[in-house]
Amino acid sequence: MGEATPAISTDQVAHVARLARIELTPAEIEHYTGHLGRVLDHARELEDLDLAEVPPLAHPYPLRNVFRDDIVGPSMDRDEVLNQAPASSDGQFEVPPVLGGES
């Protein structure tokens, strides 16, 4: 059995580091070459999996709505609430402008 071709070379790691404007020492380049090589090898293994029978999905976990249903219930009288507001007009609260307009 022959040696496997390295997934990434030290020159490629150095080149990517330069593109990312990351300064790496020669020892760091060696270190990251090994780590990145293992990551790329694992990605290659994943590419080789037979997923023909696996249905595509958007999320790995089943999702369900955890919110309660909207149920109309008793509420306060609008006029009573608006009477307690500092300012109201046409059945709505009046508030100061937020984006620099004049009222």
C-alpha cells in the first residue's frame, strides 16, 4: 500500500495564511498543515459516503411550534387605557418622533 497524497502542502498553508494576512512561523505552518490535512481527509471521507437513500433535510432535528395558540380573551377598554396615557390622538398613543422629525 502506497503513501497517501497529503491533503494540503505547507506551501498552500503559507499561501492561505498570506491571503488572510496571518503571520505564521515555519513551526506553525507545519502544525497547521497537519491539522488542516486531517480536516480535509475527513471531508474527503464524508464525500465518499453513499447518501442516495438519505432524504435531504433543512434541519437535523424535528421542529415543532412551541408557541401557544392565539386565543381571544378579555382585555382592557381602549378608552380607559388611552385616558391614562400622557398623550393620545385618534384612538392611538402619541409618542415623540424617533427619527428626527418634528411633531
